[in-house]
Amino acid sequence: MRTNAADRERYAVRKRELAHLLTTDRPAYVDGKSALVEELIATAGGSQPVDGPRRTGS
């Protein structure tokens, strides 16, 4: 994301959309970002998205 302004903006928008969950439902906040984060990592040439269970915050 450091070199891609569009990806940074997509991530910022997602975080703003989910901000209301941060203090009341942290696992939902984390889950809400997971798919986008995995996509950004994959398109940046990092790890491929996993098909297994998503992180639950525990």
C-alpha cells in the first residue's frame, strides 16, 4: 500500500466503514477488513489468499 495510492484509499475507506465496530465488535472489524487485506497482499505479489477460515480475533 505504500506505493499504491488507490489501494491506500480503498483500505482507508473500508476502515472508516467499519470504524463503528472497533469498540463494540472487534472480531467483526477484523473480519470486515480481511478479504480486502488478502486481496491487496495478493495483488502486490505477496502471499496468496487462503481458502480456509478467516481470523476471528481470538
